[in-house]
Amino acid sequence: MFRIEFMQRALALARRGLGYVSPNPMVGCVIVKNGRIIGEGYHHHFGGPHAEIEAINNAPESVIDADVYVTMEPCSHFGKTPPCADRLIQEKVKRVFVAMKDPNPQVNGQGIRKLAEAGIEVSIGHLEAEARELNRFFIHFVSTGRPYVILKAAITLDGFIADTTGNGKWISNSQSRSEVHRLRSQMDAVLVGAGTVRADNPQLSVRMVKGRNPQNIVLNSSGNLPPESHIFTNGTILVTAPDAMTDEKKIRFESRGVHLLEDNGSELTPVLKSFATMGLTSLLVEGGAEIFGAFTEQGLVNEFLVYVAPIILGDGIPLFRMRGRTMAEAIRLSGQDTKICLREL
């Protein structure tokens, strides 16, 4: 009999892999025998043992005839590790409760089918909504061939991301910035445009919380940024137009470990697909206004994360630089109106 608390535990375990398992999904597993947990595990890092294997190896007793709770369908193919479905069959478990199918075309029901053909009872769809939310980056990545995009911005009450000089430090407070640093540590990459690099000379690293640094990406068609900018460290991706830079300047960037990528169009989808081939499943877009406008107009933003500060400038750089629209043409998002009530100091 299915018990929800065991799948909830498996989901909690899966979340521990956030930021470390990409381009794999986050998966947790709990093994139950006679109503008690005898083994549990999760996928710790890309290339490491999968959750089912971790749970089996952590069990102090035999898992024969046990129930297995797993947040995503056990894999059925050889990749970095052998198929988890085969191991569950080998261990002679009794039942497998699955939160969701694996949308990866290499699996997509084959793991469930393999278990069922071996005589193991399989039940799917338990806390599926929670499992899909947890792995929304992965699901989008394998379904579209593009990374999941979150647009993050901090704006004043009157909708500006910086004053008329381009200075945006600091619109948001330290608590908000700490949240952003935590989000960075969970994303595969952070992207900005040339204007942001010139105005802020950002590092885009994780400093206010403990976590790993994401891949840095800069979109700069002209390639006219100084290689000495803070963001150009080992592994940064710089996207320019073909032949935008001299060979001498290319060498200066490459000597700093910058990966140069050429793209010859204003359409962002091909660039995103290139990022996906590098194993980047999630992308945090942090500015500036032209970049925000391009991603939004091309329908490539999956989530908007906007911090609104109790500051009024009256004039400045708007959140989006994009063509104006009538109310009938407006880009409309899901969600409800937000009411903000503020008082003068």
C-alpha cells in the first residue's frame, strides 16, 4: 500500500542534489520493508551513483520483497552508470512507486516497462506535480533542447533597473541579494549583456551564501569589451558576431580561459540550443534592459523573478528595452495582480 510520507521523504532527499547533478535530474529514493525505511539515497552529483543504487547500498539488510519509492522512473539504459531498473530486478524488490515518468527519450517509460515485465508491481503518478516542479529545469531541457530561463531583475517602484547614469547599486537590499546568490548557486549558468559588464563590471559569483559558482556567459555581438573585466575568468563563455574581434584580441580572451562562441543572428534560440549541447539545463538572465527585452520578445523566459524596491527615481533605465505595444498586444503572464503598500519614511 502506498504511503505518502515515504514519497515526501524521497522528494526531500532529491532536493539535496539541487545545483550539483545537472544535466541529470534530481532523484531521491526510499526503500521500505515491513512499514519502516531500511535504505534511502539520492543522486549526489553528475556521474555519481543514482538514487536507487545509493538507497540499496545504504540498506543494512536485504531489500528482497521491499517497496521502493522513487521520484523519477528508474533509468533503463547505460550512461555514466548501469541501468537502475536492472539493479532493482536483480535485488528482487516487490513494488516500485514512481512519482513521474522520465521524459528523457532514452527512458520515457522503458524503465517502468522493464520492471513490469520482470514481475515487479509498478505504480506511477504519486506526488507527480511536486516531482515535476522539482525537476522543471530538466523537463524543459529534454523537451525543448534549450535551458530553462529565469529572468531576474531588481527594479525601483517606478520600474527602473538603474538611474540615468547606469548605476543600479544597490536597488535591492542585502536580503534580496543573498537570495539571488543562493539562486545562482542552483543554476547552471548566469548570462548578462555587454551593457551590464560595462556599467557594473560584475563577478556574477556566489559570495553571500555557500555554494558553487555557475557558468558565466556574456552576449556581446561587437566583442568590444575589455578582456580584463572581472567576469572574464576561466570558463566564461563570450558570444560574439562572426569576425567581430581581431585575432590578437581573441588570443587575449583565450589566455584568460574564455570560451569564444560565434553567432550570426539576433535570434536567441540557436544560441540557447548551443548552451544545451554544453549540458547547461538552466540559465539565469541578469541584465540588462536590451537583453531582458530580447529574451522576453522572443518568448524564451520561463520565469520572471523581479524584486521591487521602495525607491523612486523618476527617470532611469527601464526594465525592458523593446518595442512598445498597445494593451491589446501586451505580453501577458500567468499570475495575479500584486498590491504594494508603502509609506514615506
